[in-house]
Amino acid sequence: MKNYSIEQRACNLAHYIVESKDTVRGAARKFGVSKSTVHKDVSERLLKINPGLASEVREILDENKAERHIRGGMATKRKYSHLKEIDGDLER
């Protein structure tokens, strides 16, 4: 991504997020940039470059934000699920 202009990177990030419905963190990992860079590219820079695409990305980011607590809860459940199995073995 180093040979792209900032505008090209912002558009590429936006298209990736729209197509994959990935999170800011996932897009940052995929493109090798920071979460702050992704956020600034798709929320500020993209508004000036392509307002229509920016609104599509905003919808997806808002949806991801609304679902964030659910994903966090599921991750916590997976993290501690092995303790429940251990406790169950001790009761037998």
C-alpha cells in the first residue's frame, strides 16, 4: 500500500469495508495500517473524495459498533468456557 496516494488508500479501504463488512480493526490488519488511519480515511477523507461511498461505509461502521458488545460477550464466553468444563468434571 506504500505506493498508493492517500485518496486511493481511502477508496480501497472503503470498498473493502463495503464488500466484506469487516471492522476497522480487520481492515487495518488487511491493509497494514493503523486503526486510526483507517478511521480517518473512511470517515474524514472519504467525505471529500466520494460522499456516496462514505455514507455506505458509515452505515457498516455504525452496524459494527452496534454489534460490538455482542461480539465482546461471545469472545468472553469462549474464553471462559473451559472453566465451566473443569468445574463440571470436579462435581462428578
